[in-house]
Amino acid sequence: GFLRLSPGARLKPHYGNGPRLSVHLGLETPEVGDIRMDVGSASVRWRAGEAVVFDDTYIHKVRHDGVEPRFVLLLWFCHPCDSEHWDNPPERQPEVCRWPR
């Protein structure tokens, strides 16, 4: 879907309800102002034509202290560590997907 964020807007801390990756492709991303998303302990800014990819199960929040609206294209993908959607047995999962870490 397409997401518009107006100047002065905030999205409270939230997280997704299943293992998935979120992709935000910057479409119109104002340069002026504090327009960012905090994911876990990282802070990111959107840039036109660039994708921000993050694990949706991490708590994330958004703020827009700019003067122009921000537009991104939102896509969701299955998380590569979600064995429910994986054709290979758990022992063949990549090392990064094995728990506990």
C-alpha cells in the first residue's frame, strides 16, 4: 500500500503480529525536518528511490517534524526465518535463523 505521513504526525510505538519483513520504498521524502522511523535502537530516514527493510516484529515508531508530506510504498514479505513458510527442514535453516542466539 501507499503510506502518507503529514507534517506533525506521529505513529506510536507498535509492532507486527507475525514474522514478516517490512519494506518502505521512499517515493516523496522531504529533506527538511526531523522525519524518521525508530526501529529498536536504530533510527532511519527515508530517501526517494531507496528501500528501508526491517523486521516488523521489532517495536518501531515514526515522527514527522517537517513541512511537506512524506510518501512511501509499503510491502511485506515472509520472514526468512519463519519455518512455517519454509520448504526446508529446520536443521537446514541459515545459522542466523537458529534459536537461541
